[in-house]
Amino acid sequence: MRDCDAILIGAGPAGAVAAAVMARRGLDVILVDKAHFPRDKVCGDFIGPHAVRELDELALGSALQSGNRVGAGSVFIEGREVLRSPLPTGSELPPFGYVIPRQTFDERLFRAACAAGARPLEGHTFADYRVEGETVSVTLRGESGERVLRARALIGADGSASLVALRMRGRPQPKADRLIALRAYYDGIAMPPGGVDVHFHAATFPGYFWIFPTGDGHANVGIGIASQTVAPPKRHLRDLMRDLIENDAAVLARLGPAAVAGKLAGWPLSTYNARLPIVAAPVALVGDAAGFINPINGEGIQYALASGRWVAEAIADAFERRTSLGTALAAYALRVTNEIGLDLELNRFIVAVATNRALNPAWLALLRVWCARAARDPEYLRVAAGVVAGLVPSRRLFDAAVRNVSFAEGFGLLRTTAPLAVARTTGAALTAVFREPAATLRWLANLCGAGWGSRHALLPPRA
Ligand SMILES: Cc1cc2nc3c(=O)[nH]c(=O)nc-3n(C[C@H](O)[C@H](O)[C@H](O)COP(=O)(O)OP(=O)(O)OC[C@H]3O[C@@H](n4cnc5c(N)ncnc54)[C@H](O)[C@@H]3O)c2cc1C
């Protein structure tokens, strides 16, 4: 006796899209969430061009209604604007994204999934599951006690602290995969609503501070940083963020007389790690629960939407054709690897390199010359800024033109930098090795692992 075809744990973007697609295909699905909608989700609220296209293709574009449309971005390094440009989307993507509070966006997707036929079960927390033959029994805890539901498939869409993933994998995601981030809303900002700001500082690199306007003088303001670094920041992220807001002239000019609305909220992000399984039939993970977060920019909504659709299509195909669910979920995992996995692996390597903060002066100097190049070379802008913004595959960084220009600019920087600055950076790096031998070894090991994994990204994509 089963209660439904599939149970989805988590009704954020990944779960809501998976539920909507399966319900449209005629499957009986139960969409469980521990919260009641509308609920807040700590996020930058930026729905990028990939996500906009995905929502349109799924006929869910109405979730973006009244969102603030942004078509440009500015990059600041240590308070100085080094690049301002339209979003480098090329011709395949819409040249804009939206900033829309998740409280609104997620509720719309949740209601759309329910309208498509998914059965909602709010206020219920996933506790555990057990597989018995071709049935998965899922234990939930609600306000009125514990209950068990049975289905043919279970999808974990329960976000970055996924309990479904923990039960499936039997171990938590390594701490080295984590980013930590803070977000606050501001009212009365002085910044025009059509663009987003990204600020890099040595104190918070590898990571960035953002101002994403939500329209009508409001903005989502936040900061994110890798949690495991060599030479970690000496101060709490909250103090670093306050410091930037109070003392960085560029940030002050953008925020003007704005005041914080509500509380500063923090949230961890678990970035992509290809060594961790995302399926163990009849269970599959999607969105943040699977670690589909871009390590370079912390974005995950586009991957949440896409993975929700992919898993739903795989399961619906298997049930309609009466073929093996195990084979369908293996095909889903392979699709993830081919469409986003290899790229996210390469991004993981790029970020692993930058987690040696002792070299921050060098990283920021390189970023500065690359931004200067991007400001005068549209193709370079399209690829280099596109990779940082998650708009083009990172493997394009190795296209001959981009690679050669990057190296040439890097060597140019080395030639023109005073020997004293080079000596200082090298000295700081060596000091970090002696001060933090364990962290340095961890960095090297992480680098080797990430490099080993990302080599796949440089091979021609599989058919
Ligand atoms: C500070 C910050 C800024 C970010 N900024 C951006 C950005 O600007 N753009 C972008 O694309 N991405 C951003 N991200 C990432 C983005 O928020 C996630 O990738 C996205 O929310 C993933 O969607 P999801 O559906 O997988 O998970 P979630 O949105 O986290 O949804 C998970 C759902 O599961 C429910 N749940 C959790 N545990 C249980 C349980 N045990 N039982 C039942 N229900 C449960 C939760 O209540 C929630 O509704 C940011 C993340 C952070 C932390």
C-alpha cells in the first residue's frame, strides 16, 4: 500500500519545480516542507538569466512578476569601480535577471506546484526513511505527531543542510565545501535599480559583498566567504560586513541614507562535490541538498530549477514506460555530470586555489588587470565575467584566446609590479605555511583533489 508515487522533502525552488513537473505528467506527488508558506529563505534573491530562461520554458515565468529586472553589473575592488557592463549573456540567454525576495518567489513556485496537482504537506519535518522492496517509507514529524508515508520514490530537496542527503550518504558534506554568508535588507538606498554591485576586498576574499536592488529603493545586501581558508579572517563575518558598510566609500555612496530593515541573517552553503553521490535508488537529491551551488559565486537557484526538472523527467519517464527507477536515476546523475557537474568541478578548483588568503594581494591584483582587460575587450568580458557570473561554462576560460590573454596580462602585471610587492606577497605566503602548516596541507590536499576532479571538465563534452 503506497500513499503516492513520489514524496518530495522541501518545497523551495528545486522541490517545487520537481513536484510541478511530475504532477503535470500525471504522477501523484506529496510536497512536504517543515515551514508554512510564505516563508523567508536567506539568499541574495538574484534570479539569473539561466533561471529566467528555465522558468519561461517551464511556463512558470509568472513567479517573477513585479520582481526588479536588472540588466547590468558593476565590479568594485577595494572600493574602486573597475568594471561596469551589461550582463554578459550572449545571444542564447535573456540579457537580464531579476531580484525578487525569496519570500515572494518561493511562495509563487510552491502555489504553482500545488495548482499543477502536487499535494502540499506544510509544517512537517523529514526525520528518516527506510527502503522496503520497491517502496520507500518516510517518517515525518508534524505538529500533531509522527506519521509515515509510503511512495515509490523519495526526492531530497531540503536545502544545504539536507537531512535526506545525510541519511542517504551516511556522512555529512566535508567542511571544506562550505561557504558562509550573511544577508540583510536595506530600505532607502541611493542606487539605481537596474544593476547589481559586487565588491571584492582583501579582508573578505575569496568571497564578495553584494548589493542587489529589489526595487523601490530597497536592496538585498550581503556577504559570502569560503569557510575553510589558509590565513582565515581574524574577525567575524558580521563585523567585516559592518566595517564595509560603515567605511567603504563606494558602498556608502550606494547605500546613502539607507537603514536596515529586519535582522541580519546567516546561512551556510554547501558547494558542489562530485565525490558525493546524489542518487541511491529510490532516493535522489536535487538543488542545494545535492550541493548544486556554484563555488565561484554562491548561486544555486538556476541549478535547483534545472535539477528539479531533470529528476522529475527521469522519474516520470520510468513510471510511464515501466522501466527501472534505478536506471532512470542513474541517467539523472549522468545528466547532472554532463550539464553542470564538470563545470562546477572546475569552479571548485578555481576557488580551492584562492582559499590561500596569504596570497590575497596577488589574487586581487590579477582580478584588477583582468577586469581592466574585460572593460576594453568584449569577448574577454563575455567569457571571464560570464564565468564569474555563472553565465558561460568555466571550461571556456581555457579557450586559446582567453587563456593567452589572461596569461599575457598576468605576466604583464608581474613585470610591472615592484619587486618589493612581489617579495612581500611571497613572504606572506611563506609565513602562512609556517604559521599554519595544517591548514596549508589541507589547502594543498584540497587543491590536488579539486584539480584531479576538474580535469574532466577540460575534456570535450560527452555526447
Ligand atoms: C546568503 C545566500 C545568498 C544566496 N544568493 C543567491 C543568489 O543571489 N542567487 C542564486 O541563484 N542563489 C543564491 N543562493 C543559493 C540559493 O539560495 C539556493 O541555491 C536555493 O535556495 C536552492 O534551492 P533549493 O530548493 O535546493 O533549497 P531551499 O531553497 O533551501 O529550500 C529547501 C526547503 O526545504 C525545507 N526543509 C529543510 N529541511 C527540511 C526537513 N528536514 N523537512 C522538511 N522540509 C525541510 C526548507 O524549509 C525549505 O523550504 C544564496 C544562498 C545564500 C545562503
